[in-house]
Amino acid sequence: MSRWRTSTRSGSYTAARVIRGVGAVFAAIEVLYILMLLIGVNTANAFFRFIQQLAEPLALFFPGLFQTGNGSVDVILNYGLAAVFWLVVTGVLARLVAR
């Protein structure tokens, strides 16, 4: 015999998982953009432009925050910080929703 769990918290846990998932997708887009820039992908490629159009607005105010003089380090710091930001913010929101 099987039992169905009927809990009022199951909906909040599902919402928390969705929020964390969205944050992970946003961070993955940022990391993919970093990798594509560092590897030297053809910037005229349609896939690169698509990822760029997603990554730049998601980076919010982080691009240009650090200017070390080395372009690769700048990309890693600025867009990497944006990826970490999305993971932290959505993690905090998910915890609040799961309560």
C-alpha cells in the first residue's frame, strides 16, 4: 500500500528548487560566455551572439567593475562575479521560500 504525502510545504520546496534551477541556468550562461571569450570563439557566430545577448544583461552592473589591464582576467572577474551573484541570490531566495 502506498501513501501520498500531503504536506503544505511540498509546494514551497518545489518553488525553492525552481528558483535554484533558474539561478544555476543564469550562472551557467555566464560561465559559458566566459569560456567562449577565453577560448577565442568566432564572435560572428550566431550561437556566440545568442549567448552574448543572454549573458550581458544577466551580468547586471558587474562588467567593467574590475579593470586589471588584462582582458582575460577582467572577463573572469566581472562575469564570474555575476555568476556567483546569481547562485548566492537565488540560493538565499530559495531558502526563504522553503521556510
